[in-house]
Amino acid sequence: MTSSLVEVCNILIGHTFDDISQRIFTKLANGGRTTFNLLKSLHFRDTAPRRLKQSLARLIQHRLVVHYTENADTDAERTYYSVNWHVAYGWIRNGRLVALVQDRHGDKAGSLIAMLLQVGHTTVADLASAFNFEAASGSKRESGTDINAAPHVNGNGAANGTHTHRERDSGSIKSIDELHYIMRKLLYAGILQKVGTHTFKPQADAEAEIQAVVMAEQFPDGKITGPRKQAEFKRSIDSLKRKWRDEERYDEHRDADTDGTIKRPGQDAMAANKRRKMNGGSANGHGEVRADFSGPKLPNDMSIGINHARCTVALRSEQLVHYAKQYLGHTTAGVYRALLIALESKIRSIRDDTMVYEDEDYEDEAQPVASVMEVADNLDTNLDLTPPGKVTKSSNTNGGPKVKKKGVIEYDPDFADIGIKREVQSDSDDDITPIKAQGRRLDTIEQHLKLLEEHTSQFCHRPSVTGSSEWRVSFPFITRTLIQAQIDTTIQRRFGTVGVRVARMLREDGKLEEKQVAQRVLKHVKDIRSTLGLMQAAGLLEAQELPRDQYRQPTKCIYLWYFDEKKVQAQVLAQSYQGIARCLQRMDVEQTRFQQVLDKRARLRADSGEDEQRTFMMGKAGLLEEEGAPLSGVEKLQLGQWREVQEKLLAQVGRLDELVALMRDFDGGDVSMIC
């Protein structure tokens, strides 16, 4: 991990956990994986072992620390602990994640995700208890009884005897059946996942274990020679990976409650959600009061947690929609959002669709496809697809009664001999059947998809099959295009148009001499030399020295300039980490100025019975808190000033995080590890 990334993760963990947990994470991040005894003897000699184990278990509970046991079946077993920096940095996106779930699945699902962000992975029974529901005793496979008690979600209660904010009907989970329905819906969408033994293993150790199992079972001689055996070895590894992954994946029939009820496949609420909108007919998840909560219950002993890999895929979709909206408008971006949502169910993680292939054709064929019908099913019902300037005709013209149009009488040669006259109805806009309306809607959606295809970024494209109604998104191509555009924007703001022209030219043509660069940029050598020197000092360009003779004199050397995009990408990412860390540190310093009024508000909340603990969140869901404490006019003014400063700093953190997501997460490569 880079020092700036460690600094960001350390600040985020320090806002949520105690000092010992923060120190444990910092030592593991800087020193690498280690055992508990070595960690205790080197860094925590004055700390009680029990307290150290509690802090370490708290980090494991939130999957901030992963572990691997070596020689588990022998007396010489040893457990190594290491940090999970993906999840640690992901805490900065907790607010965006809650807002995303609220937008897609409703406020109740958002409150459930907020609860899991606070407690980490947990069992179904413990989660029901956190919402003040009682789980049924007896069989572990039975889920519980229906108790219609209103829970206090996320500790939001009443302050000073009055409710602090208006609670919507869809903001609280009313029954245990509704809780199980929401959990099944989020498990089906991939936002939640089952937590198993392989969840807490580091990825490198899991891959090494899979390779060892394959070698022991299928290649006992330990020889993998020749292309045929190497291909067989790779297929065996992929097969075992899928097997382990499928064992811990949620299955609506295997993980259902065994209460003796026999249901046919597709009869539960998740299958019904495919056929019709369960959330009150709204595509964004609101209006869930009409949902059918009847369905199989989850077992009480099943552990669930947040699937950070699928959440990153969802956040990538929202970011791509934001880029499409900038270029093509709101309506086309809404269609693109529906396409990305349809593809999300076919993508396990970003690593799967950003694999490196030798041929671009293989890379394109590996991407999932979605039909126009699937796009229409995921389209927001509030999105107006009517072209601008076109007015839909009403059935009642000028308020009068609808006049039935007569059909057009025409003769059919097949029936003319027997004297039958066929009546054909008019095909005007006044007599549009549901089938015709659906066809026109699909045609309009396809027109928007063609606009996305014709853009220079090529947000989507049709497969090579002629006449196919399926569409595909080439995520590697879009990511590379957006990264290049972001790097060019950064260079242009720092070095002007000449700098970005030099970068683009060296990216396309490779290594060039100084005279060649000046000739192609249409500048004098003296003018371009200063720009090349400044860009090299900033780390954006590299120079290679080639001597002309064996004496290597500087005057007789050729200097070739080139542009290393991967290095520049890693540098921009490291600078973004550093900017985020400085913003968070500045926020802590600014908080000390208003510490007195903040402490008073915390005391008043504690006296009123409101839970003071808050999860450190960024973005829409965690930007500001509800104010319910009785403060004076001056104190309210100070509190408003603090919120204004907090909002500005968090907005800057959000913009930098979008840059980090583009440079690191959307690309699928861990370039942070090589900075």
C-alpha cells in the first residue's frame, strides 16, 4: 500500500473505531501480514491480550482485516493477519452506497444497508434483533414470527419528546416478513452476500490454495509441461474457483426456510419481481408498500454481509450514467442506466470484465449482452421517451366524446370470389393498441442506444450478429477512453494546449526525438524544450538517453521522449489519495473550532435518549445530520458555519473519490500497489 492510501484508510478507521483498532490497522498496513504473537510482542506490549483480541475481532467483523491459517490440520498451525485495503477505502463511499440502494430498492433497503455498515457481517437472527424483531426459537432453519413492532432504524429516535424529522411510511421496516423480503431482494440483486469461510481469506492465499488442491488431485507428479497441460491446469483452477464461489452464493431454494411448504420454482417474491414491478410500479424502488412479503424465510444461522465487489459494479454504472448525461442528455442517460442495470446481474465483479485478453475480439466477446426487452424492463417508469415537440393526441378531442373511426374497406383477392369485404382499421395515433405502443417504445429505446453507440466514447454497441436486438457494453474500452480523457484534462489545466498535444502525440506515435516533437507540434525547438522539461519534472513524461558512440558524451547522445500512461495514471491516483487525506485532516482541524457547540449537541442528544454513535459516511446519505437539540441563536449560527465547512470539504472529497474510482476501480487493476 502507498503511504497516502494508508493515511486515508487510517483516518477513516480512526473516525469509527478506537485507538487500538486504528493502530492495529496501521501496523498491518505498513509492516505487512503477521501473526498475533508477533504483533503483540513488537507493537502492543503494554496492551492486554484480551483487549487486543477484541479490537482485532472488531476489524475482522467489518472485513477490514483478513486472515489465513497455515497448517490448520497440524500442531504447527499459524494464523496470519493482513489488511483488506479495498474494504477499508470503501468506507469513504458508505454514503454513496446507501443513497444508491435507497434509489434502486427503497428507503427500507437503505436503512438495512446502513445497519450492516455499522455492525459488519452478522447472522439473520442478530439482524432481526437489531431491528427489534424476535426470531423464532427452535430449529435453526426456521426464520421467525411476524411481530409488527416499529424498530428504531440506525438509532434515530425522538429528541426532547418530539420527533426530530418527518418519517415517511417507507422509511421503517414494519414486520419480520418485510425484513426477510428485503434481505432476499438485496441478496438476489447481489448487494448482499452469504459470508462463508472463504470470505475472510486474502485473495493471494485463496488462489495459492486452489492451485495446491488442483496440483495434488489432478497433477500429482507436479509437472505442467506443454500448452495442453497448461490449458487444462487453468481450466481446472477456474472450475474450482466457480465451485467454491457457488457454494457461498445465495440460492433462493437451497437457502429457503424448511417449514414444510412446497413451492414450485419461480413462485416466490423474487421470481414475481421479474414479471412485474413489486415496488409499487416504480423502477427506483419507492412505494414498496404494495410488495408481497410472502415467501421463503432465510435461516437464522445464515451470515450475511455487504458484497463490496458488486457494490463497486453498481457505483461504476452510476458514474458511467453521469458521463453519458453530460454528453447526450437526461433521457438517453436514463436508457443507458437501464442497460447497465440489466448487465449488472450478469457481472460478478469488475475483475471479471476487465481481464486482459490477447485479442480484442476475445475481450469483446467476453462482455455480457442484454436485449432491448431487458432494457425496457429496467427502465424508469417516470422517464419520458416522447421526442421533443411531439404531442400525444388525446382520445377525447376538445373534451367531446370519442368518435369511433370507420375502417377502410378494401378487397382481398383471396376472398373476392365469395364476396367477402375485409375491413382494415386505421393505423393512426388515435388507435394505438398495446402491442403497437410496446413496439414503438422498444423502437425509441433502440434509437437512444444507437445514439450511445455513435458517440466517440462508444458507450455501448451491438454485437456482430446481423439483425440482433442485443446490446453490449465494452467496459475495458470505455474505461481506457475515460482515463485518457481525464489525464488529458489534467495535463491541459497544468500545461495548456501545447502540453496536451505533446501527450497525445507521444501516446499515439511512441518515442520521439526533441526535433520530431517540435516539428509535429508546429513549434520551435527552443519553445518546446521548456514544456518538455516541465512535464518531465512533473512526472508526466520520460526521457531515454541513447549514446551514439562508446564514450557516452552528452553532446553526442540522442534523447527520446515518451509517455508512460500507466505511470501517469498511478501518479494521478497517488495525488488523489493525498488530496483526500488533506481534506479529511482539514476537516478534523476545523472541527476543533466548533468543538464546544458540537459537544453540547452531543450531550443534549444523550440526555434525550438518542443514540450518539454515528457511522463515518461520505456523500449524500452521510453529509449532514438532523438537528433536534435546543441550541441558542449563536450556537445555531456556529453549527451552521461548521456544516458549511463540512459540506465544502466533503464535496471536494467526493470529487476526488470519483477520480480514484475511474483510475483504480473501473480499470480493474490494482495500480495503487505499485505507486
